[in-house]
Amino acid sequence: MSKRLKLSDLAKVVAQKAATSASKGVVISEGSETTSGKRALDDGSKGKQVAQPPESKKAKIDTGASEAPARPPIASGESSSVRRTLGEALGPQASVMASAATAEKILAGVILPADKEKVDRLTFDQVVTKFLHVLGQGVILGSSLAVRSRDFAESALNQKAVAESAEMEMVRAQNWVIELEGALAEEKAKGKKLAQDADARDKVIARLEARISELERSQSVTQGRIIAAAFKESNDFLKAVRGSASSYFSDGFDFCKRQLAHQYPDLGVDLEDVEMDHELLAKEEAEAEKKAAEEGAAGVEGVGEAVV
């Protein structure tokens, strides 16, 4: 007959095997069974073998054994404590591999009361194998969750880096736009200043051109006066004056002087050198008398008409 398992003994063995399997990374399959309870586990960190518990505390395999005596019934308080979750059973700071009591708490929290009979029928190696399998699945699940959380963290960091890079690019673009606006304002100011300088230069040029024109005119007038003065002092001017005077005062000049002396005696016109033309003088006197007679006849006719 196979012996009944005690949770305290099982917890000690499970703690030792779990520590050895965790240090070497060995995963025991669920269906593996051994007929000997004296297996030695190799400790990779120290190069020693971990001894099995004493013979009195090991479970022996008996294939032809009959049913074992029943375990004492579990009280209602104990069943309620078994139904507690793993976190409530272990506490906030419990460690899986800390002690045998911790392993016992794990078994008490994992195995449901409905599965107690099935657990009691299992051999020691089967229980250890199943426990290590469940523990390995938990480790794998924890590793997968850790990897996923690390991937999520890396993705979040990458997105944050991309957002920061985009923000930096936006800031750089804004700075570039500000610089361009400043350069454009400077160019506009330079263009306005150049336009003002061009207008001032055009005004100066126009003023200089007007001054040059005035100087040219004054220079031409001065040159004309100089030329006229020089020409008056020359013999050519004297010849020209004499020629024009002789052509203008040749005929009728004496008559003109005589008329001036007759009309304006106060002028004191010298008539001594004037040769008198008596025929011309008689003719002029006759014409004057005739004109006076005509004017007198016209006056008499006008008076008669007025009287009538």
C-alpha cells in the first residue's frame, strides 16, 4: 500500500526541487514518473548534488496497493482558507522559494477541496511533477508578460521619442520661419532705404542739371557779351556802322531834321549844315495849305448841317 502524503514533507521536497530546477532551467514534463524516490538533482551553481529527504519522509510507489485509509475531514474554516486566493494566502511579501511553509501555503491555495481526492491518489513524483509544471507555466506566463510589458514600454518610448522629434522639428521650423520673416523685414527696409536714396539722388541730379543749364546760359551770355565787346572794338564793327548809317541817313535825313526842328523847336536841332531843298519845301507848304483848306470846308459843312 502506498503511503499518504503530508503537505509539510511535500512542501520541503518541492522547495528543494524547485530551487534546483530554477537554478538549472530544467522543466519537468507532466507525464514523467519514476519508480525510485532517490533521484539526485544536480546543482549547477555549486557543482553538488542535492540529496533527497530521508527514507522515512519519501513516498514509495506501489502499483498493487489497495485504497489508503481516508484522510480526516477538513473543517469548514479550513476549506474557506483553502479557497482563498494565492495572494491572500501568501501575504504581500511572501517568496515562493523562501521556506517549506511557503510551499505548503502555495499547495493549500492552489489545490481546491474538490480535487483533494485526486491529489491524494497521486504519487509523490506525480505531485512534484504537476507542481513544477504549473510553476513552469506560471514562470513562462510571467516571462511572456514581462516581455510584452517591455515591448509596450519600448513602443511607448519610441512614440515619445518620435513625438519629441516632431516637436523639435516643429520648433526648428518655427524658428526658421521667424528668421525668414526677420530677413524679409530687413530686405524690405533695405529696399525702402535704397528707394529713398535713389529719390534723393535723382533730386540732386536734377538740381545739378538745372545749375549746369544756368551756368551754360550765363556762360553763353557772358561769351556773347565778350564777343560783342570785342567786335565793337574791332575795325569790322566800325565799317559796318558806317555802312548802315550811310545807307539809312543818306536820303531824307535832312528833311527829317527840318521836320523835327519845325515841329519841336525846343529840341534845338542844328540846321546849319542842312542843305535846303526849296522845291521840296514849296511842295510841302502847298500840301499843308491844301490840307488846311479841306479841313476848314469840312468844318463849315458840319456847322451848317447842325443849324438846319
